[in-house]
Amino acid sequence: MGLLTGALYACLIVYLGGWYLGEWHGNFSLLLFILTIVTFGYWLAERLRFAPARRRAVEALESQHASRQAELARRGIAPVEDNLEDTRNRLLMQPWWLDWTAGLFPVICLVFLLRSFLYEPFKIPSGSMVPTLLVGDLILVNKYHYGVRLPVINKKIIDVNTPERGDVMVFRYPLDTRVDYIKRVVGLPGDEVAYRNKRLFINGQPVETVPLGEYYDEDGARYRQQFKEKLGAVEHRFLNNKEEPPFVMAAADFPYKENCRYTAEGVTCKVPAGHYFMMGDNRDNSQDSRAWGFVPDENIVGKAFLIWMNLGNLGRIGSFQ
């Protein structure tokens, strides 16, 4: 068993190393699920087989020791000092391969359940959501806000809430579901969303914007125009760069691309049923639904709501809209 456990850990190290080096994409939910199942198997084996076997060995040792001491007493020989307690402790001690499997099962199981059904942490990798979220922000995502979903397969089993305009949502990228994206919900099913000449229109009505002055974008090392807008009940800031052209470059192909019209002024899309139109707050530095289309409901991961840490700026900690 020790050799088998060592081989399993070697595979895990190789997998995580390749993931870290970018050799392949990792599915952390699937990895946690597998680790939970494997460690649960070891935990059961420890409870049902290995621990009882160690206790029986100790009982046999104590019985032999008592018999030996009784025989010595019968012969009138003084009891012999021995290391019974040390031997007993060594027999009861878990081997390393059980310590690192069965012993970790409760922790891994708890992490799997919390991450799958309650909250999941993410790190912001790009500047597409500046100024709301900055590179390096560590955020929490509410996994049950939009419904309870089975882990790994992401199948919704209980409806709770539906996404609303203005929500900041994490989802699986439609063109590569192994990758998680974070954007703001702009269009709901049935909406017509237009982004023309750097103005946002929803169902033919322009979204009111208020200029806020310039914002220094540290990632782009330049000042950008900052505005405030209201989507649904959510008031938030976004950036525009007047030097960037208004047209949008579409992906080669995506589902329901026929619902979108691209011109030199921008793009207009009709959101299909069961899908959402997403945009980044850094409007000229965001690959979003304008380029690659709509996010289906089954791709939803959860609602982002809290910055719980930013190692470079502790003042970033707190909720956001």
C-alpha cells in the first residue's frame, strides 16, 4: 500500500507541475472530487481494516505480556522491566501512507463541499474589469446565488436566483470551458444589446452615463476616461479610451452568431433564450460577448461579491458592485 500511495502522489505532483507550468489546463473541481473519493477509500479502509488490525496486534501483545508476567510470578521471579508502552505505541501508530490519505480526508472533503456549494476563491488575472477589479485581487464567488449545481458536471438541480443586469459573474468561457472568465452581466435573455460608437444601448435605449474624470490605469500605464453608469439596480464605474476605434473584432465563429450584426460603429446582438451578454468594465481592454458571443446558463459558476485579499493593497479588501 505504501508503494501504491507513493505512485499516486507522484502522479499528483506531475499533474500539478504541468498545470502550473502551463503544459495543460487543470480542472480543480474534478481533481478535488477524485482526491475526496480516493482519500475516503483510504479512510474507510483505515476504520474497517487497518485500525482494527493494529488494535488486535496490541491486544495480542498485552495478552502475551500478561501471560509472561504471570508465569514469572508463579516461579517467584521478580517482574522484568520491558518497553511494552513503546511497543504498544509503535503498533498503534498509523503508517505514513495512511497519515497522508485517510488523515487528510476530512479536510479535503470539507474543502470540496465548501468550494462546490458555497464559496469559491478566484484571483483576477487581467485588467478587463478595471476599475472595479484589479489584477491581483483575490475574490470570493457565491456558488449558490444562481442555483445549486452538482460539482464537476455543473448541472443545476435547484433554482434560486437568475442573473440580473449589473451582476459581476464568473462563468466558464464558452469557447473553452476549461477556462473561467469574469465579466459584468449587461444583457438578459431576449434583450437587444448594442454597443455603438462606445455607447451602450439596451432594447433601443441608451444607458445613461456620467463622466467622472480620468483614471490612471496602472496595467496600461495610461490615463483613461472614467464614467459611471447604472445597469438595473447596480451603479458602477467603467473605462473608455477615446483613442481606440469603436468597431469590434468578432471571433471566427460562435453559437448564435447570426443574432449579431457587426459594423464600423460597433455591434448589435439579440440575446437568445437561456443566455447572457457579458462585458468587462474596461471597455476597450476586454474580450467579452462583443467578440465571442453569449454565455449559456449551464456555464455559470457564481456571483462575485467580495475582495478578500490583495497582497499589494490591503485597502482593496471589501465588497464591490
